[in-house]
Amino acid sequence: MATDYDAPRKTDEELSEDSIEELKTRRNDKNSGKVDEDEVEAAESFELPGADLSHEELTVKVLPRQANEFTCASCFLVKSQSQLAETKDGLPYCVDCV
């Protein structure tokens, strides 16, 4: 038996009926929009503002500004001298802020 692959398998009316029925089943499925997430695990990584951090210690050693660095007058970040931009007012600005 020969098959005509160009012929539509379902009419437009049948396709719309299928999609409406599918939408109705999705709407009735209460778990379809929920994300599986462990609430306890999510709560452990969340810190409230003003939380007591007195028992925490810094794990990064803070160094003072070096001789070959400057502090940008706009963003206040310490940058390397290679990032220094030429300005008319004489203040040190980095190339990102100019």
C-alpha cells in the first residue's frame, strides 16, 4: 500500500481539539509548575540581612595598595597603573570609568 506523505494526517479541527484537551490536563495537574527543590538545603545557603557573623573569619588576606596601583576616583576600585586613563582634571580614573 502506498503512503502519501504530503497529505495531512489530522485536520486542523482535530489538532485544535487535541491541544485544548492537553491544556486542560496540564491545568488540572497541580505539580506541573512546581520545581523539585529541597527547602532545607535552600535555607542553609540563604543568609538574612543583619545576621550574626561574629563567629566567621576572613579567608582572604587583605593587602594595602601597592606602589604600582591607584584608586579610581569614580568607582573607588584599586587598579593597576596600566588601567590609568589620562584626564584633564588630574584625578586618577580607570579606563572603564572614563
